Amino acid sequence: MKTKSFLTVAFIILFAHSSFAQISNNANDDVSAQDTVLGESEIMRMFESLGDLPFFAERYLEYDSAEMNPYGYEFGEVPIFTEDVYQQRIEQLASQTTLPMVYNPAVRAKIDNYVFRFRAFTGRMLGLSYVYFPMFEEMLDKYNMPLELKCLAVVESALNPLAVSRVGAKGLWQFMYATGKQYGLKSNSLVDDRFDPMKETEAACRFMLDLYSRYKDWFLVLAAYNSGPGTVNKAIARAGGVMDYWAICPYLPVETQNYVPTFIAINYVIHYAKEHNLYPLAPDMLISGTDTVTVRDVLTFAQLNEALGVTIKDLETYNPQYTKGIIPASDTIFYVLRLPSQYAVQFAAREKEIYAYKTREQIDKEKVLEEAKKAVVVAPPKAKTRYHTVKKGETLSGIAKKYKVSVNNIKKWNNLKSNTIRTNQRLRVSSK
């Protein structure tokens, strides 16, 4: 899959924190206690993590008012709409999907998070959607699932490819280790498939399909994806066996109560971003484009950095599944590597050369080892003390001649007073 840059995306610096406060006061001030909890939840923590991503460059493309701003808004203007407008827009969304989209106060509170309180982060999320949504849609279509489910990844990770939850869930779709393993995502000391966007997306589709075969309701699937089937089953039982998300909602954990309203709100924002004067702030990967290459031998990020010139930061950003910067490929196990397009072309042309490339660090280590070998003084082997057992008929002079030593030395080493020796006597015949 290749991600191409889009040339008409507006890049806008969206408001300081003081502006957020004013927007909040001018908009819907009736924020529920549940929404306050949301502000501290894992959902919003993930959304706020977009502010820490390293690959949003301070570069802005030409603002195309005809395409990106069809309503003629002023820079920084924040539109305000009535409840009727929100209601009509959600109904329009519902008419175009099999998912039971609804509008209620909980959904409105979540919409306000994205169009008022966290506009700067929403711009980043919209930019990342250009990178990941085409892949999500392709996979969802493969499994004949509603394409709107692509927004689940926004709820889970805010499309942060480096996302790690407080409990250890990882990647765009936030798989725990055990669940990931169940759906074919391998994790070891060098590779974690949960950070591989393609592999994790397919695992998420299979997981959701398994949940759907149990519940036959996509919103219950979302709830189970978030809190687990066991939690949803208990909530259904407490609600009298009703298989409906809104009916069991009061019996779910607070974060899961916010989950479906947030999912609907994200769908709304994706479709009506322009109406709210929201525009995508695109990461670097969106400007240059990327391609995938197949790696067939062990390769390190350091080799790629020195041989091709691609930065370590880009390699880590596009390939977070290689947790130690090592791709442990072999003749029988291939791996996929994502590179900026220009480097992918170079890799294809110089593949064997790159595998054989020695980094400066490797060369320096080899030099140090070679110098160390030269500096080592090899000591002569320590001589062993030699002994001789006297055989019948042997004389001391004959033994001395055999071992090329003097009779006097043999007598000294063995404390002999005369030349008389006896059969089976053990004599020392060396000086050590």
C-alpha cells in the first residue's frame, strides 16, 4: 500500500489553551459528571497523546479555500450549531450505514470534546486518518464489515501508531498480549506484531467478527471490544437479558458507557469536519508517501540509516513493531519494512549490498577486537613436573640419559643419598 501526499490539505495552527477555555464557555456548558470522568479516561488520554507524536512537522501546505473551506470561514473561526442541526446530521449518517447511529446528550458531549475543547488534537487525528483509513477500509471490505468501524481505532488509540495503554494494550487497535496471540499477533524481544498496522487491523476485523457472531449487534461488539465479553454478558444479565447497548449501558464500566457515544461522535467529526472549520494537520509521512519492502535477511535500523540515509526517527515511526531496531529476517522468515518512497526504491535496487553493509559502529568494534588480539602476550605453557617409575633392570644413569638430565639432579630432586634405586620406585625427572 502506498500513502500519497495530498496537496490541498490546509495546515492551520489551531488555538492556544486560552482559546479552548473561551470556546468551552461559549458552547455547551452543561457538561455532565460522566463527561468529566471522560476527560480523565483512557480514551481522552490517547487523544491527548497525539500532542507528543514526533512526526508532525511545522510545515504547512497551501490553503485551498475552494476545496478545504467551502463555507468561507475566517481563520480560527469556531462555528456554533443548534441541536436540530446535530440531530439532522446524525440522522443523515444513520441513513448511510447499518450501524444504529443515534443522537443524544451523551453523543453531543463527546462531539463537543472534538470540535471545541481539543480542536488541535482533532486536526492531528484527521491528518492521520488520511494515512490509515484507506488501509482500514480495504480490510473491512475484505471481511464484508461496515466501513464506519474504521472509527473504532480512533476511539482506541486516536490513530497514534505508537499507542500503549496503562494496562499494556498496544498499537492502533490496542490489543492485549493474550488476545493478540489468539489472533496471530506474535510478540518477542525483537518484534511486536501489535505495532504492525496491517497485521493488527486484520486481527481486529477477525476479533470483531467473532464478537458479532455472538451478539449480532455492532454496538454490543464495540462494548465487548472495550471491556471484554464477560463484562458485557454480565451487563446483559443485569439488564434482564436485553441485547441492546443502550439498555445495558448503565451496567457497564464508566469508560465503556462513554465508548459508543465517542464512536458516534468520531464518525460525526470525520464527516462534518469542514462544517466545523476543522482541517487535517498531516504528519510527514503524508507529504512524501511511503512504500513497503520485503526484508529477507537480518537487518538493523543503523544499517539502513547509514546505507540509505533514511533517519532513525522515520524508521521507528513507520516500523514500531521492530522494538529494538533489528529486523530478524532469514531465508525462511520474511518481514515487511515501511520506508519513505524514495528510500524504498533505493532498497529494491541495492538490497544485497545493504544486508552486507557494515556500520561504523561494527567496523569500530572489529578494529578494537583486532587490536586487542595483537596486544595479548601469549605466555608459554607451564611445564608439568615429570615422573618415572623404575622398571626392573634400570639404572639411575640410564634414566638420566633417557630424560637428558644429570644423575646428580635426579638424586637432588628425589633426596637420594646414593645411586641405588629399586623396581617400581617413582622418581621425579624434571626441575618443575
